[in-house]
Amino acid sequence: MTIALWPSYQNLVILIGRFLAGVGSSGFALLRSYAATASTKKDQAKVIAMINGAIALGYAVGPATASTKKDQAKVIAMINGAIALGYAVGPEAHNLENVLALQVIFTPIGYPGIQIYDKFYLNLYTTPAIVAVIIDLICFPLIGIFFKEHYAGLEDSSSTVNSISSTENVLKVKPPKPDMVASWLCYATRFTQMFIDQNLELINSLFATTMFAYTKAQVVQATALAQALFNGLSFISYMSFIGINFSKYVNHRILTIAMLGVFISFHLITFPWPFLPGNIQVYNNIDSQNATTELVGCNIDQLSWCSHIAPVNPWLYFGCFVVLIGIAFSNLTVSLSTLFAEILGPRRQGTQQGFLQVSGGLGKMIGPLMASYIFTHYGPRVVWYMEILLVSMTILLLSVFYKRMVPLQKKIYPNA
């Protein structure tokens, strides 16, 4: 937002800003942990979706009233629905594509925009960030006013239950250790999910620039509109877990595998197959030096693969991104989060949910580094090969250990 005020340190300012945004995003782990422990198994997915929906209306409000374990899926859906709606109508500071979604509204301001002070301007790039800061400032007091922390269905080593009628011995309920194989599979699945999501965020802009020959303004508008529609559809998916309690009719293990399969379907449909007709628009460094207007297409001197690849239809690409990835990402988020909470069982899940967040963060960090390098040197086909292979391996592991991906069962021990 204020990067223009630091002309000599712009890279450092961006690095610090991204670091702080990453630290702030760790709060999602706390939200999902609360959703899992403040709701019951029956409605767990529904609650998770509701929390995400609430974030859009007020990120810090969250679930003001606690629910039992039957509400866990509902809570998870609430959290993710709110995030999706927030992404669709306003920016998340750590996600460029979500900033672009709000830029659609502020596009008429243009660039460089309205000068406020020295090099600080209100334009289509800075205004969404300013709106985000204002929303954050509003949310701070809402946390203290509305959020009341309550947990349902938690029992620790000192918890007891009523005596059984046939004996006067008091029984103690102890949740056993969760299945570590199942837990690590959830970590791996979240890594894959965020690896693909972050890569597509990067690839959307690269595709629009090189494959579709869009101008910079067209790239912003196309990716912003696609991201807004993507998150709008995701929000509808999250709300389905709330309105019709969709989780009652699905097996979260099967849904998780099925949504990963949709990821593969997207890559197969949008793959730049050799038999596709046409060629992408290209130019070279000499054209860049002599150009008086913005050049569009693929610079063949910088990207050697430009000359032997056919373009994918932009309507097909963005349409599949919105529909397939929009549906798959939202449903995978709820199903995996619910499944993970069930595997951990009735215990405080802050640490484990933190590890789940870390695994997703690793995917978001490693994915763009690998995708950008491969895209630059080998083109989109190899990127698609890599992602199809990763998703396929994840599906294989989930299928092999399918019977272990089950809710934790309580074990009852008589007191001595």
C-alpha cells in the first residue's frame, strides 16, 4: 500500500509485508481448532463452513456461541465460507489473487489514480489494501465484544462420567492417541491442496499473459473476475453444508478423494495438448526494444517453449478454474478439516491444527517456487505433469490407508 514511499527499499518492504501477512494467517489454525473442539461430530463440517462464512461479515466475530461435537462439520464450513466470501468481496493481505478480486470494483479509479500525499496515491492497487486495513481495525474490538470462548464435549484426564448402575466404580474417559498415519495423511493432503491452489494463483496470471496474449490491464480484470466467481461459488458450496446440512449425506473420506480427482480433471481438460490447433502469439527482445506500445504474448527469447505449444481456450481455462477448482477446493477444505478433527478426537487440537496449517503453508511456499521455475524453463505442460503426479500420489495414499482414516474412538478405563 505504501511501497511507493520507499523507492530504495521496495523489495525489503514487500518481504516484510509478506512475512507479517504470513504470521497473521496463522490465526486460521486457531479458528479451525476452535471449530473442531466447540462442536459435535454430527454438525462438525457444517459449523466449520459457517465460521468461514462469518469471517466475511466480521472476521473476528467467529462463532459467538459454542456448539457440541455434532456441530463440528458445520463450524468448519462456517469458517471456510466466510473466508470465501471475504475473498470474493474483499482482499486477504497475504493473497494477491484475492486482492485482485476487489480490484474489479476499484478499476475505474485507474492508475496512477488520485494523489493523497507525495508518492502515495489512491488507485486500483492501493485502495483494496486500504479497505482491508479499515476492516481489520473494525474487527479488533469485535473480538473482545462478541467472541466468547466455550468448548463442548472435551474431557481431560481428570474428567469423569456417571457410575454404571452395576458398579459404584467411577469411570474415567481418556481419548487415546490419534492414528499418526491418518494424521500425516491429512497433513500431506493439505500440502497437496495448497500446493495446487497457490500454483494456480500464479499460473492464472502467467497463462493470461503468455498463452492468451492479454495486456496487463486485461490480466488484472480477467484474473480478478475469475477469482471473484471462484470464491463466490466456493461460498455457495460452504453454505450448502449449512443450509441443507450436506455433511449428513456424504462420507468425508470419499469426498476428500473425489475432490482430489476433480483437481486432476481440471488439469486434464486445460492441458495444452499437442493436437490443439493454432499457435500462441510471440515476440522477441528486438520487438520489445522497438515497441512503442505494450507488447502481448510470449517472449520467445526468454521462454524457448513458446514456439512449440498450442494455446488453450481462455474461456475453457477460466471456466474450469471457476467451476471445477471452486467446487473442489471448498468441498475439500470442509471434508479434510472435518476428517482431521474426527481423527484427533475430543481433545484440544490447537497444536495439531497448527501443524495442518504449517503443511498447507509449506505447499504455498514450495509450490510457486517450483512452478515458476518449471514454467519458465519447460513450459506449462511440465507444470501440469508435476501437479497431476502429486495429486495422484495423494489419492493413492488415501486409498491404501482408507480404513485408517476414521474417527477416534474413546477408550474407558476404570479408576483404581
